[in-house]
Amino acid sequence: MIKELIPSCQIVDYSGGSIVATIPVMNLKEISAFFKIIEMKINDERAIKFREIVKDWGLSHVTLEEVFMKITKNS
């Protein structure tokens, strides 16, 4: 469902019932569909099902440490 809402996202971790996904900065407009569903501005069957599944969510920027770890891991 997340990939349908945000096509450019990449799932980086799925464990313990949690999903961590990244969205490229150039595709941030895609996240608006997620917010419209979470804020109950869309109430179709798919949106209602999505809200039943998602119990908690968060949004954050990548930290400088995460960027460093990714760069050093790939080199």
C-alpha cells in the first residue's frame, strides 16, 4: 500500500511490525497522498483500510551520521 501511495519510496527495513521507507527529495510531492489519507481528507475504501493498518507513523530527515555511514559502507 505504501508503494502505491508513494511510488518512488524505497523500503529500507521491515521488522517487528514496522516499516522504514525513504523518499528521494525530488519526489517529496508524492507524500501528499499519504498525508491526505492520514488526515482523513480521503475516505474511500482503500484509505479506510490503510488507516486501520497504520497504528503509528513518523517522519524525519536523514541525519549526518546516517549519510556518513551510508557513504563509508559503499566505499
